Amino acid sequence: MRFVSTLLAIVSFMACTEEAPHGEDFTDEGLFSAGIEGPASDATGNIYAVNFAREGTIGIVTPEGEVSLFAELPEGSIGNGIRFDRDGNMFIADYARHNILRISAGTREAEVFAHDSSLNQPNDLAIAPDGTLYASDPKWDDNTGQLWMARPSEELIRLEDNMGTTNGIEVSPEGDLLYVNESIQRKVWVYDILADGTVSHKRLFTAFPDHGLDGMRCDGKGNLYITRFGKGTVVIFSPKGEQLLEIPLTGQRPTNIAFGGKDGKTCFVTLADRGCIETFQALYPGRSFAMWR
């Protein structure tokens, strides 16, 4: 029955597409460094990614694909994952200085939103519907990691340590599930989110035999999009853990993904080996795209 259910889910998902999607260039190659990450879309359709031309910057990409400098981060800071909240404030994981940074809506100056010296290298971020911020925190030197949450009051709380190399992180559309992957261990975990924002009932969502895992996003139906670092694909899973589709990219080292475009169905993927952003069309708008509008 499990096989039949999975097969029906795949057939139903693919029946909605006229042809299999694949990555297409959105920006020119080499405009960003190998540390390109983020990405995130604002309410007007601009895309933001870190390390434009050099480390310690954030680039802005217009809907037409034109790239320019948006912000310089504080000296010594290097950004990674980016997320926006409902009010248009931008949050950036600063892996070099153990911070989560914030750029308030309408400004371009980054300030420290939360800091803890016991953070390893804050990597990716996710925001729940109530504004709670979640951060993955890998320690690449020994392939371990931590999981944190930050309340709107700016208090950092460690939810779990002694994990694998925590990387991609995302909240489900209903705000009741938290997905976290471990890049080196090639596992994706899912937790229940409790009323106070903490998590429980950790269980394995899926695992892979090869290649790495990086950033993740959910669409509005709860399907999970996972970037496969080293394989050059984005793989899509249903909320039940059924693999629905795998989308090939030109680059082999996708680092993260975001939804944007006019209808929220355009996926923007950052590529470390190409220093650019590729796109493909999804069936459904992104979870955050629908939520913040």
C-alpha cells in the first residue's frame, strides 16, 4: 500500500506539469562569490543573496535579473541564510561572528538581533507564522551541530545540541512542524512545534545514500524542496515523505532555495560553483510567499 500511495502522489504531482522543470539562469555567472547563499524574496519581487562580488555583502536582484549591492555587513560579519518577517525586516545568519543580524524594513544597515558565543556558525534560518525564528548551527570541523530558536524578544534558546551538521531548516505552512537537515549525515528530521515555540517528537523524515543536503523550503501545500549539494538537483517531497520529483540544475552545488516571482511559484536557487542564481517554476506558491501576503 505504501508503494501504491507513493506512486499515486507522484503521478498526481507530475500530471499538473506540462513538462519536467529544469534550472535556467536568472543572473550571469560569477557575480557572487562561492559563498552565495540566502536567497529571499521581498514583497515587490526583488531577490536577495549574500556575498555579492565579495564576502560580507548582500546583493539585490531585480525581477528582471539586474544585480547590484544592497548592503555591507558590519566588519568581520559574513552572511549565510536570509529570511524576511511579515513586516519586511530582513534577518541574516552571520556565521563568522555568532550572530543573527537584522536589517529593519526600509533601511540598509545591519544590526545585531541576537548573539550567543556558544553559537558555532549560524547557517540557515526559518520563521514561523508567530514570528519565532529558528536557526541551524553546524560545526563543520567535527560534523556536529545545534538547533536554536529566537523569540521576537530577541532571546536565543538552544533547542538541541549533539546533532549532525545541521543546515537546511524550514517550517510547515501550518506552523506546526519544523524540518531540519544534516548535510554530512544526509538526513532530514521533522519535529512537532509546541505552543511556546519549542519542539518535540523528533523523527526521521527521509535520508539519502549519497551527496550533500543544503537549504530547504516548503510550498503552500507543505511539499518540501531540498537542495542536493554535489548532485546539482532540487528534490521535492510530499508532507508524507514521498519523493515527488527531482529537478536538474546546471550547477552542481546548490546552496539554498527561495520562492518568489509575481505568483510565488518561481524558485530561485543559489549555486556555489557558478556564483549565480538559477530558477525553475513550481506548481504551488511558496509557503512564506503566501503567508506574508
